[in-house]
Amino acid sequence: MSKVCQITGKRPQSGNNVSHANNKTKRRFYPNLFKKRFYLPEEDRWITLKVSSTALKTINKNGLAATLKKAKEKGTLSL
């Protein structure tokens, strides 16, 4: 499964490991993802989303329905 947040669209970024001798080798920075179940009272069902820690904070602040609506408008959500 891909390492992409379904709410924010965060993806792995690339960069360099830099040694003490200033040698550079490629590496990847992965987003902090969690596989989490949420309850949708409007549809009376559970959904499982792969979300980043930032998306969890957004869901706690704005609510699940509002966050899902915004993600659908943005085009990052695929349910």
C-alpha cells in the first residue's frame, strides 16, 4: 500500500543523508501515517483511512464530516 495520507495528500519526500565527510547519498522522508478507523454517524458505518498525524489533528479540530468534505473537494480522498 502506498505511503500517502488520504486526507492531506502528504507523500514521501526525497533528500540526502550527509556524512561527516560531506558525502551525500539519497534517502526518503516518510510521512507519519496511521491506519485508523472512524465512525460516520451520517452514514451509520465505519471507514478505515490512512492518515498522517497532522490529519488526525485536523479531524479532531474540525470534525470528520467537514474534513472529508474538504478532502473530496481537494481531490485527495478516494473512498
